[in-house]
Amino acid sequence: MSSSSLTTFRFDEKMTKTIEDLKSATHASSKADVVKRAIALYQIIQEAQQRGDRVLVRAPAEAGGQPNDTELK
């Protein structure tokens, strides 16, 4: 059986708007769900980097060009 604890965060107006925008864009069930997903993704990235893996975000190629990769560090 898993247990949970209540943790409260205080975000500034800009971060609150970002979380609300992400909630809407991803159809998340709550702002807490957005934060949980972000933490899960951050953990995946951190574990990959600890293994020595490169973590890339690939943007689609524009009109016959090469894809644009951004490495997360």
C-alpha cells in the first residue's frame, strides 16, 4: 500500500500561469498532476545523465533541412 503526504508550494505569478497553461495544453487533471509529471520527467533526465547518456530534444526539420537538436544539460 502506498502512502502520500501533502506538500505545499508557493509559486510566483509567472510560474503559476505556466503551470495553468501546461495543464490546459496537456489536458492534465490538475495543476498537481502537471507538477508530478514534470518531476517524473526531470528524474528520467537526471538518471540518463548520470549514466552518461545525452538527452536531446529534436525539433522537426524545416523544408528539407536537418532536424534541430537541443541537448539538455
